[in-house]
Amino acid sequence: MIRSVQVKIIMTEASRAALVEQYAGQIRQHREAWEQWQFQSKKLLADAKKKSADTYALVQEKIAREDQKRKEKLEMLQFQLQLAEQLPVGSEMDYQTVQSPVTVQIGDVWDEIMTGTEILIKDGQVHEIRQRTKGPQV
């Protein structure tokens, strides 16, 4: 079976610098792609206007949805950049989720197998692998 594993970064000055550079670069790329999309969307609208009012309305809706999606992505990147800039050294920051194979056997506790595994990265190296188990239910 495959399960999701959370990867976290332990914040150091080096990892902060790398993350800030990474997120700033992603923000620049995203803005450039969005500007290109806005140019293309004007052309799409002009072409749709020549066809029919229904086509024009459909294209307007598609453009509005795409603009919203791109805006949300940009806001998320900006939030991640701010977080990377502000987190104190030694704190943990969610970085990404990866897929990992896991062996399942009869008698295994499903929740313990499918949740709780974390990989911590410090300055580009695996620092710790945590396997959390659920504590006793109260």
C-alpha cells in the first residue's frame, strides 16, 4: 500500500535563506505566468465575443475561475515566504507531502499505519524520522 508522509524542515539560517530564495523565485515565476495568462485571456475574450454572447459568457467564467485559482496560489506562496522569514531557528515548518510504501498485515492498527509518520530535514539532510502512534483513548 501507499501512504502519505509529511516532510518538515527544521529551520536553520541556511534553510531559511534557501527557502526564502525558493519561494521568491516561485512567486516571480507565478507572476510572470499570470501576466502571460492575462494577455492570453484578453485574446480569448475577443475571439469569444465574435462568436456569440453565450460563448463570451462561458469564456468570462473560465477566465474568472482561472484568475481566482492563480490568485490563491500566489497568496499561498507569499504566506509561505513570510512564514519562512519569520520562524525562529529550530522550529519546524511543513514542507511537502510524499508517498511511501507500507506493508499491511492482519492485526495491524490501521490509524497507526496510515497516519503519523514525519520526516524532518535539517540543512538538506534527513535529520529524523518520526513514527507517532496514537496514545490511549481517554
